[in-house]
Amino acid sequence: MRKRSLYSVFIAAIVVVGAFSIYAWHPSMAPITPPVKEQFSADVIAQGKVLAAAGYCSTCHTTPGGSPYAGNYEMHTDFGTIYSSNITPDVQTGIGNWSEEAFIRAMRTGVSRDGHHLLPAFPYEHFNKMTDEDIKAVYAYIMSSVPAVSQQKIDNGIPFPLNIRFLQSGWKLLFADTSPFEPQADESAEWNRGAYLAQGVAHCGACHTPRNALGGEKRDQMYSGAAIDGWIAPSLTTSSKAPLKWRADDFNEYLRTGNSSFHGSAAGPMAPVVHAGLSALSDSDLKAISVYFGALAGNHSDNPASSPALKAALESQQLPDPRIDNGARLYAISCQSCHYSSSELNKGRPLLALGSALHLDDPTNLINVTLDGFRANQGITGVVMPAFRDALSDEDITAIATYLRQSAGEQPWPNLKQKVAEIRLQPRFEH
């Protein structure tokens, strides 16, 4: 009886492994001779250029100062270091011999031309929402307009057994959402256009949606905020910690200029999203994305200029006695001259009490900005903030952050000085 049970378990295991192998296996697709530019229409190439920008293809496939799309951009994850692939039309090290069908399969299912599974750092779950026409346009742009660069990919630093590509199919089975985009009949055409762009090519949820222990997006908490690239991508929904509610107009201003007067500026990984990505979209598409996120944030229409939260933020600028409060003294010396607003807010020089950084449960964003400031290509183009990494000690930054957090009406962050020290030593995630 016992032997029969063992045989049954053994046979069942073989069946499961066999079924999984059939599910996980994908054939290699035949290589092609690289297409020539004349095979694609000028309109399709132009459309692909816009979509490739909106999908941040160059941002994630280009090292700082490196050749566009040639790969090896370094990404630090909870599972190890990942280096992006070369997606130039180079035949040997890029995708020059990929057919249009192979490119579509990779974008939709995360499977390479040779049949191996791509790591989910490549957001195929989102690109799968794109139409065939849009994916083909991106292919046309890359194959016709991106210079071919011979550059071998650096091996990923993913430990065994997570580096076994075959097992990625199990992750897909458990967590990947490869369903196509479904327009909502009860929403406007503008809302649906914004949803299509945000869920698909712009893959906003890849950064703003929290993930489980195995890296799968928690879809029941879509856009509710997550840690990414050493920063916190804040919630874009009604759960936002921002003291002033985000409106569609605020999202539109932010996505067009890199700054919202009532919320703050685009920093860290969000800066290239605005300036090197979404800026390629038309005004109507940016407005559609803003309408979509405005609805997710609660469709607020109240004028924030008359909000009690704005009044409280303005009043919070009155410094306590700097002879008693060291944080207030350091803030007055280092920060207040740029961040002070009178009766009107200064665009590009945000009132800090309004930004989400002071109201998040994690001080990471505030510490990052204090350490490294804003370059001219972040936030509002041309408006800079100096880096205080070498000017302020961990104790100084802790004192300023403690003062600002208190002035914003929030409880102190725990273990703040330790957090400052840890972030100071972290690698910088530069695009």
C-alpha cells in the first residue's frame, strides 16, 4: 500500500513537471536580415519614436554617458543586480536579427527571440496592454533610426536559483498580468486614452504599485506607492499623503513642466520620466493621463488656493527661536531663502510642507533631495538646488528633517539619523 502511494506521488510529480515544462517552453524564432529604413513609413517611425520615449526605452537601456539603447544600465533590486539588454539593431549583441513577430512576443510575453524568459524588470506585463500597431511602430523606430552599437551585455548578479530563466515561467504563472487593455464603457474617451497610456507604454504601475515578497505587483493596491531605485514613488490614489488633494490640473502641470505649484517637483527616477519620456507625448495625451489619475485621486475640484492646508503650510514657515532649535537654525541658513513663500507660491521653489516627502511614513525622498539637490534637468528645467552632501553632516540633515517634519504637523520619523547615514552610503541611481 505504501509502495503504491509512493508510485502515485512519483507519477503525479512527473505529470506536474511535464505540464510545467510544456507551459514554460517557447521555441526560438528564426533570425532575419535586418530590415532597412525604407520598409517603414515615415509616419509609423515618428509614432514609434514618441512611444519609445513615453516608454522610457532609452532611459532604462542606456548607461550614463553611454550609447543610446546599447544596454548595461545598472538596476539594483531585492533579488540582485540586473543589467539592461542591448536593444540597438546590432546583429551580434542587439536585436538586429529580430523579426517583428519576435519583438511583439517579447513585448507581450517577456520571451526573447531565442526562447528564453526575460526577467520581470522588463515590464512586459504593461507593454502587453499596447496595441499591435503601437508595438510595431516602436519596432520600426528602433530598427530604422537607432544606430547599431556592438556592446555585450554584462551578466546579471542574480543568485541561484533565481537566475534560472526557465523558472521565470513559474513567476509569470503566479503573478504576471498579461491580459490586454480593456476600455471602460462607463468612462470617457479621454479617460480611456489616459488609462491605455498609463497602464501600457508608460507603465506607471511598475514604479507606483507595491510588490509582494517575490516581486509581483499587488494589483489590489494599484498606484498606492512603492519603493523604487532608492526612492519612494508616492501614492497616486486617494491614499496619497499630500496635504492638498491632487487634481487632474495638478497632474497635467506636473507632467508637462516637472513641477506642480501645490505639490512639488519631479526628482530622482521621476525626473527622466517627465523630461526624457512623457514630454514626447502630445498635450492631449498628457491631459488624458492627467484625467485618468485625477479620477483615481478622487476627482477633486476644490480650489487649493483657499484650502486650510495651504494656510497651515504658509504659517508653518514662521521659524521657532533658532537659538533653541538647531534644525530651524540650519534650515534658515541653508534652505529658507529659496523655499519661502509669502502670499503666493513660487513655482519651482516649493513650499516644503505641501510636498509628499514630509508626509510619507519614510523620510527617503527628503533625505535624497537634501543630499543631492536638483540638477537643471530635474524639476523645472533650469531651476537648480545645490547638493548638501558635503556641506551638511548626518546630524545636520537629521536636525533639519526633524524640524521640517514637526513643522508639517507630523510625528517624528523613527531612527532618522540611522536612515540618513544609510542613504548617504547607498549607490546613486542616475539616468
